[in-house]
Amino acid sequence: MKPVVGATPRVVKSEQEWREQLGPEEYAVLRQAGTERPFVGEYTDTTETGVYECRACGAELFRSDTKFESHCGWPSFFDPADTKAVILREDREMGMKRVEVLCASCHSHLGHVFEGEGYNTPTDQRYCINSISLKMVPKP
């Protein structure tokens, strides 16, 4: 994965340390910018109240009150928990222009954000996030 230009992660580990901490599928998505298959993720259809953290470093990324059903095969959110929770950068892989979403704390790959798709959300954005990038912490 390409390093983020102009930003230093707060959580820094060697690739060997990441490999030891994360399972092979987690590593492929979080550290190598892979994508899990649609409709198989743990949180695709979750409606539980809580906070979604980065599976790699535990930073708070999204809250359940911003999650919505987009029927795209991955969990969708219309806004991060905090404007500084994620980093957005241009992604021209796979022959198209997209916006990649990274954890601001450890620079792990989370997914992509799309705008103008017509979803009835306050931001008109869809943060399409890999379930395997997240850990849901339920709140009463």
C-alpha cells in the first residue's frame, strides 16, 4: 500500500507486527488495500447501536446512527464519527477514479466514499466500508 503523503500515523508498526496482529484476510484488506467480497461481511446488515472502530488500531471511525442500508453489499455510513477520524485520498486503481478511505490513526485501508448517488442521507455520501476493517462495540 502506498504511504499517505503529508500525514504521519499515530499508530506505527512494522509490516511483520501487522501480520502477527491481523489474520490473513484482515491484513489483505487493511494493509494491502484489498476488498472483501460483497454481502459476506459481519456488519453488512447490522442494526445494533454502538461504535465502529478500526479493527487494526481501535480508533473510533463511525457510529451506528450514521449507518444506512444501501444494499451495495458492504456496510454504508453517511458520515465519520469525527472529521479527523479518516483520511480521504484519490484512488485511480482498477481503471477508475475513486476516493479511498483510510483510518487516520494507523493509515489502514477501510474502503471508499462515493457522492451524489441519490441516497436520502444528510451528506449525500456513502462511505462503503469493508466489514473486516471494522470492530463493532455495542452501546446500551
